[in-house]
Amino acid sequence: MIEGAKATGTDRIELYTEEFAHQYSLGNQNGIEPYTKAAIFANELSLGINAGHDLSLDNIKFFKENIPGLLEVSIGHALISEALYLGLDNVVNMYLQKLK
């Protein structure tokens, strides 16, 4: 699919991270491997990388540390859900710290 995305002339792909998040919640850190391989291949094709779905304060730092070239994350659902308990300003700052 990554080669197909490149062939269409797109400049970025998005990694759908539901399976990673599920595996990470089970303690399986090896669940990141297919995402890392996809990111490396996308980088080789000069494609930017976005990611999203089920990324949260619990797993986003690990994800970011293992995905070379990650440019953007879609965290709206988790961010708002966590903000209900922790406050929006606080949660935004927590995410920013984890993504540094």
C-alpha cells in the first residue's frame, strides 16, 4: 500500500494504530515492529508519516520513539476523553511533553 500511495503522488501516509495500541495494552512491545518497518519504507520513498487511532498518553511516547520520521498524530478522541478527567490545558501539555 505504501508503494501505491507513492504512485498516486501523495506526500504522506497515515499509520492506523489500533492494533499497536491493543498489543501495547497487553504488554507486547513487539507490536510496534510492523509500524516501524512501514515507517522506514515510507521514509525511503520520501513519504511523510502521520499516525492515529487509539494513541493515548499511555502509549504515544513509546510509539513516537519507535517511528522514524513521524510528523503528525491524530489524538483528538483520546485527548478529549482524558481532558474530561485531567483538564484540557493539562492534557495538551502532557501530550506535548511526551511528543518532545
